[in-house]
Amino acid sequence: MASNQPAPEAVSPFSADTYGGAERSTGEWNPTAESIRPVRGKHRVAKQRGLARSSTVLGVGVIAAVGAGGMATAQDKAPVSISLPDSIVDNLPDAKSLPGVGSLMSDEAEAAPVAASAPLTTAGLTTAEAEQGTDAGEALRARILQQAEQQQASADAEAKAAAEKAAAETAAAEAKKQQDEAEAEAEAAAKKKAAEEAAKKKKEAERLAKLAASFSLPTFSYTITSTYGQSGALWSSGQHTGLDFAGSAGAPLKAVHSGTITSAGYSGSYGYRTVLELEDGTEIWYAHQSSIEVSVGQKVTTGQTIGRMGDSGNVTGVHLHLEVRTAGGSAMDPMAWLNSKGLNV
């Protein structure tokens, strides 16, 4: 059924109204920080000093500082205030009177400073830097550069340690190489010396073998005083049966060829005599020696000393009386025999 009551008039938000039993006139809605009672409790909201100083703006400023060498700062920007109408502020309930909230709050909580009261432009600054008015961007930039320098110093230290390690390894390898080379050289020198000694021994053996197969004069530095078949009263047979080599007493007498000693001792007018028998049976007599240095049955080689020149027996001076006889005992000319062996007397 239709009502006869008149429709209520629309109330303008800017006209006089009744709120909370009191009539209020239309006025400017511009509350201040002092007129707004802060909400206390677990979920209190810190006072803001301008939304333009948000973390997003600061993050963009940090990126700009690293990229461009500077730090964007919001210190020069004017703060933006947020206010509420007095009508709302005056009628806000006390937080402690709210069920389940008052027990979570204390007087210390009211006295506690707002956690986010510091301006975002000083975030990350130390107390000393903040007191000195250091710009946050410059501080961050300095810390980034310091960190970069520390990382570079660490990298340099690692590189230096690696270089020193590589140098030590190289030095050790070089020392080992030198040691190996020295050992190889010493081994090569030892082998070379052994080879030289072996070659020397072989050469000496070859020389001795060649010497044994060759013939040699019975003495050196001599003068022929009597030849084979020479006539004279000095010899009992009237003829000289050998070849005389005059020389100095004690001069060494050599084996003319390799053979065996068949007689060694004193023999009448021959004095001290040595008989050397060659492989073909030829006998070489060494007479008038001052001493004998071999014994019967001894094997001798060409050039080996068998006695010393002297004047024992029937002689007129120091000399070697050399006779050459065949296997049958017949005498022959010693000079002709020596010449036949390639020896020039």
C-alpha cells in the first residue's frame, strides 16, 4: 500500500548533516598528522612520509646508481601527506577496547618507535653515514665498488697463487729434467769411458797379437862389431858363428819373436846364455848377458825383455852375441835371417 509520508530528501555530502548526534557544517576535508590518532595494536600502520619514497622507487634508484654511476634519491622531493576527515578521526574506536586486541597491546608498544619511521632515502646507511648526511645512492655505489675491488683482489690473489704454483711446478719439472739430463750424461760418459777402455784393450790385444806375429831386433842403440863367418883367433873354431851387437851394459835384450824358453843359465865361453825356440823350431841364442830375466818353459812374445846386455864368458867387451840355428842345430847367418823377416840391421 502506498505511503502518504513524503520521500526523504537527498543529503549532499557537502551539506550540513548529523553524525554521531552532532550537527556538523560542510567544511574542507584536510586532516593533519597531529589530528589523526595512530592505530595501536598488532596490526598498526606506520606513519608514512610520502608514498613517492616506496621501495619500488628506491630499487629503481639503486639500479640507476649502478648503471650510471650515481644514485637516484628522493631526498629533494616534497613529502605527500595523507589525512582523514575530522569526523572520522573523532569517532574511531579505541584499539584497546576492541575484543581480542586490547590484550595484545601494552604501554611499551605505544611508546615503541615506529619501525618504518626512517625515510627510505637513508635505507642501508650506518648511523655515522646518516649523521654525516651521506647520500644513500653514493653509499651503495661505494659499497658495490668496494665489493668489486675485494672480489678483484681475491681473484688477483688466486691468480698469483696459481701462477706461483705453476712456476713452482715448472721449476720442479726443469730441475727434474736437468737431473735426468745430468744422469743421462753421466751414464753416457760412463758408457763412453767403458767403450774407450774396451777399445784400448782390444787395440792393445791386437797390437800384441800383431807383435807376436811379427819380428823385432834383439836390441836398440847398438853397433855391429863382428859378423857371421868372420875369421880370427878370437874364436875357438877360427870363425865367428854369430852376429855381435855392441852396446851399453844393462841394455835390455828383446825376444825377436814369440816362442818358448828352452835354456837359461851359464854356458862356458858363452857366459850367461838364453835359448829361445820359435814355433818352427828355429833357435835364437843370446850370449854374454849380465843377467837373465826368464826361466825355462816360459812363453814369451815379440819385443818382451828376456835379459840384459853384459860381458860374461869369453869376450873383449860388453856386447850381445846372437846366433840363429835351425831345428837340426845348424848355424846360419843371423843378419840374413833378420833381413828375411823384414828387419834392417
